[in-house]
Amino acid sequence: NGSNGGTNTSGNGGYDSADGTGGGGGGTYGNANLSSMMFGSGGGRGGSDTASGSSGNGGTGGGIIFISANALSVGGSITANGSGGGNGCTYCGGGGGGGGGSIKLTAGSHTLGTNLITSVKGSGGTGGASLNGGNGGAGRVAVSGTVSGTTNPTYTSF
């Protein structure tokens, strides 16, 4: 199986062999208060058995969102999610999931709702013979000001 993305680390891509391997998940980069905003890291492609088919592509990493306002009220959704890795063939590895991106919100007051703001990991793709891709790392959400509501992952106040 591919390794999961971690904090300031990504899993490796898969390699080709008699049985391919799963691709690694994209990592979570930067710091929790998002003084430097980072894109989510893409997942690694799964390895192939070199004879019978295609391995799964790695998922894309989440984007960067910055919003500054006097007051912010969220009625829809704000997302910077990583996407899932692709599935591999019978003896091929699944792709790693992409890491979540960065969401930074600055306002005097925030009405966020319940988990309408997300920067979550992508899941690793399924590979044959349990050669699954690793999951991406969670993204980051940072919020300044008075806050009502929740985010996924839980926001960091700055």
C-alpha cells in the first residue's frame, strides 16, 4: 500500500514491478496559522505490473482561498479539498489521494454554519491485490475575528 500524506511530508509514487504498488498520498504543508498559504500536494501515481494494465493516477491537491471582509456569513460552501486517487487494474496500484489546500478568512465576525468550509484530504484509490493508494493529508483552515460555526478540519484562530 502507498503511504499516507503527513505534515510537511508526502508519500512516494508507486513503482513498477511484478505487482505494482500503491501511490503515496499528498501531504499537508505550511503552518497552522497560514502565514504562508500552500496548495495541497498532489497524490502519487500507483505502480503498474508492467504487463496487464494501467495504474491509478494520483488525486489533485486542494487550492488556496483567501477572503477578507468586515463580516462574513456563509450560506453555501467554501472548499479547497483534495481529490481521490484513481483505481488501478487487477495487479496495479491505486493512486494516492491529494492533500487538502489552504483557506484563510479574516473578518470582524464570521457566521460559518456547520462544516460548510472544508479543506479535506482525498482518499487513496483502490488497487488490485490490496495495492491501495495512500490517503492525502488534511488541509488547513485559519480564521481571525469572532467566529460562530465549525469547519473541517477544525480552524486555527490567528
